[in-house]
Amino acid sequence: MRSHRHQVSFPGGRIDVDDVDHWDAALREANEEIALDRSLATRVGSLDRFTTVGSDSLIHPEVGVLSGRPQLVASPAEVEHILHVPLAQLLDPSVYREEIWPVGGDEREIYFFELPGDTVWGATASMLRQFLRLITET
């Protein structure tokens, strides 16, 4: 946790030379960070690619499904703890808000999900927002 300490985020990182593609990299990172068994996930697609504000990193979000809740273990070097958040909670309008922040001379929408004990914001909230819009078709 060299950067982004105490922030809620999805597993992620850079593509390694041994990774076949972005999905393969996503599975490897999820296995390294939360011990997700790669064989349990089925790829269903990807979200829009975007560049983060803070670290100027290009993000390639991959989306997969699991048949149930897997056994996960947080890697102490990379993860403080694992959150299990019900979809209904994320879809509750009272947990979501948007703010306009000045960024590099421009104004940018920043998204937030206020969960009990945690705030999801930044890149993770952007991915969640797009995902929720896609599955609810709004």
C-alpha cells in the first residue's frame, strides 16, 4: 500500500510481460491482492477506459461474474480489508453524490458512494457509476 492508503479500490495494477491481455492481468492482480481463484471468474466485458486524475494512469476496467461469493483473503502487503457490498446498497440513491472539483485548470465531476464506514470515490466510484448505469440501463 505504497499509494492510495485507506482508499476503497478494486484490485488492479500494471500488465506484466506474462499476461496475455487485460483480462489475464485483472485475474492475476485479483489473485495476488485478494486470493481470487482465477477459474471462478467468467469475463462478461469491459468498461470504458479512462485516465486517472491523481496518478495519470490509463485504466482498462474488466468485468467478470462469479457463481457465488468466493473465499477471499486480503494480501497484507496490498490490502487492508475486503468489502462485500450488496448491489442494492450501491443502487440506493442516498449513498451516491457528485461534486465538481477544479482539476488542472478545468472543472471535473467527481463521484462518491457513501457506505457505512467507507467512502468510495475517484476512479473506483467512476467505474462503479458506469457499471451501475449499464446494468440498470439508465
